[in-house]
Amino acid sequence: MIRLPIYLCHPTHKVGIDWLQFLEFLLAKVVTTKVAIAQIKAQRQKLITVWSAFMNRRTLLNLVGRAGGTAAVLTTLNALGFWNSAATASKRPQLAAGSGEGVKVAILGGGLAGMTAAYELTKAGYTCTVLEARDRAGGRCWTLRGGDTVAEIDSQQTCPFEIAEDLYINPGPARIPHHHTHLLGYCKEFGVPLQVIVNENRGAYFQDDEAFGGQPMMNRRVVNDTRGYIAELLAKAVSKNALDQEISEEDKEQLLKLVKSFGALDKDYLYKGTARSSYKQPRGAGLTPGERYEILPMSELLKSAFWEYKLQFGEGCDQAATMLQPIGGMDQIAKAFERQVGQLIQYNVEVSQIRKTSAGVQIVYTDKTTATPATLEANFAICTFPLSVLKDIDC
Ligand SMILES: Cc1cc2nc3c(=O)[nH]c(=O)nc-3n(C[C@H](O)[C@H](O)[C@H](O)COP(=O)(O)OP(=O)(O)OC[C@H]3O[C@@H](n4cnc5c(N)ncnc54)[C@H](O)[C@@H]3O)c2cc1C
């Protein structure tokens, strides 16, 4: 027998074994391994077949939802690339820490843009000064509550409504679309609680003096009846071959199916009203199937100005669900920023001039409380004034 050196042996063998034994051993291993691999492969294939028959995206999300709730579903959607998770998708300016050491920046305007600039630049070491004409930060991002006074150019108004936590009006911005990821990211970072805002209400009423005798009409009736009429007309045109030059025979068939579904047409492609518009007499149990609203006359719909923008208001990407708002008023966002950068803001100072100098910029402003003019020198200026304001600034 040939003795094999120890190093060729199976690790479990502490001493050498003879050649034949070793070959037998290897053969057995190979056969066992092959069988094992084949079995694993078969099992794997079986699993994939069963899994694919049962698992689709919807099922997966459903299971994730059951296990982890909405947040888990949203995170999964985000991971799969189907949805940009609002608060996590935000990519902020990546300024290296300390990159702004020794650099002065004058920020003109203490609205959200000015405060965001101050926040990010300060983190990178820049020395920022924010000049704000009003006695508050936030600019257009503002909320009014009972007793608040609003100074207009030529007058002053006081809000006469009751003072209560949830009684307020946002005279400027009120809605945050779900894809405004940067702003949502800051809300998350600063702990501003958000809630959903109902931006389009199909149960609300439209009113136009020129149509329906000035009577208000429910949004969902206007929307669905308008769609129904358009769908029926299109179906008629297609059925009478009026669009043969535009669409192929195959597309024609599909288009008819589409308009039927789109406009809630009946089997003859006629619009006879739809439950989508809701019920005049609500549905009940047993013999009370409910009474649908009658269809609104097309001529009145056409006369009204509803279709100019109200009908498609909620379709715009900036207006479509899901829209969010800070709980307690839009100024919660301004206040949150102010908590971060308030110490950098000079309030009640009105900028009148922006000048370039050899070292950077010179800002001329007036301190409104003392009516004294002053200047601020900086290496850079960031101007966040609206253009309608900037046009009157000497620069
Ligand atoms: C009625 C209305 C509704 C809106 N609705 C929405 C909405 O729902 N959702 C949304 O995302 N956006 C909305 N917007 C837009 C949003 O409000 C603005 O895009 C945002 O607030 C602009 O922020 P800003 O910092 O760039 O400007 P501003 O908020 O205008 O800030 C500029 C700052 O400069 C100050 N300033 C002006 N002149 C001088 C001066 N000479 N010297 C010193 N300081 C000065 C002002 O006092 C102000 O604080 C709405 C706007 C309005 C007016």
C-alpha cells in the first residue's frame, strides 16, 4: 500500500491513510456531494415554483404590511424603488465640516430659504448674518391666530376669531406635497409633527352664478357627469368610425373599453349616471337600494367655470394626495428653523442696497426700530427676496 502524506488527508484523519482508502473516501464524498447538490437544486426549483405562483409584489407588500404596518410597507416600496419615502429621500447640501471657516455670508431675508441657507452654512463653519425686515422669521410661511394683527401697506387688520389651539389660518403656504422631500426631511430632523391635509374634497360644493341658477353643485357630481358625457360622446364617435384615421381597429376596441370604464358607461356605451356621484337617498338594507342623483345637464356644466381648473385641481402633481401640513399651523416649520438659527437673525432691518466690493459685498440697511442706517460687510451674500421686492432694491 502506498502511504499518503498526512497533508493529503481529510482533516478528520489525524494520520496518513492508504491510497485506495483515500480514493474510496474521495469517491464517496463526490457522489454524496453530487446527490446533495442535485437534491438542493431540486428543492430550490420547487420552492421558486411554489413561491412565484403565490408571491407577487402585492402579496409581498401585503405580508410586509401585516408584519410591520404602514411604515414597513412604505420602506419596502422605497427599497424596491417604487416610491420616494419623503423624509428619507432628501439629499441635503453636503458641505464639508469646517469648509466655511473664516468666511462671512450675509443672508438677505429670514424666510425659509434664508434660514435654510443659514442652517446649512453654519454647520459647515461659515459665519452667517440674516437680515430680516419683519419682526418675525418665516416670511410667507406664516400662520395667523385669534387676536393677531396684520399690517398691510395701507391698513391694519386684527383677526377677530376665537383663540384656540386648532383655530388658525395659513395666509401663505398651507400644503406640502409628498414629494417635497427636502422640506419634509427638515420637518423630520427638527421634530415638526405633520398630518395629512385634505386638499381635494369630492363632497365639497362648486358654485357659479352663471350656471345651475347659482345653486352649488357637489364636486363628485360635476366630475363624474362631465366624464360620463365626454366618454359617451367619444364612444359614439369611435363606434361611428369617425376616428378611423386616428386609431387602428385593434386600438378602437380597447379605446371603447377604456371610455366605458372611464365614464361609467352602460353596456350600450351610454351614460346614465353613476354611483360614483353618490346618492340623493342613501342606500340601505333590504329593499332600499338608494336613489341616485339625476344627471346634471351638460349645457349647465358647459356654462359653468367649474371645468376651467376646479375639475382637474387635484390632478396636478403639486396638489394631488398625499398632501401634508404641520399640526398647528404652517409657522411651526418657520419656528423650528428659527430655533436653529434665530441667534443669527437681525430682525426689523430693511435692506436697501447691495454692493459689490473688492472683498465681497456690502449690504446697506436701515434698523427700523431706531431708523438708523447701517452696513454689513461680508465675503458673500445670498439674496432670498422675492423678485418683486428685489426689483426695488438698489443693486
Ligand atoms: C398665498 C400663497 C400660498 C402658497 N402656498 C404654498 C403651498 O401651499 N405650498 C408651498 O410649498 N408653497 C406655497 N407658496 C409658496 C411659498 O410660500 C414660498 O415658495 C416660500 O415661502 C418662499 O420662501 P422664501 O424664503 O424664498 O421667501 P419669503 O418667505 O418671501 O422670504 C423672504 C424674506 O425676505 C424678507 N424681506 C423682504 N424684503 C426685505 C428687505 N428689503 N430687507 C430685509 N428683509 C426683506 C421678507 O420679510 C421675508 O421674510 C405659497 C405662497 C403664497 C404667497
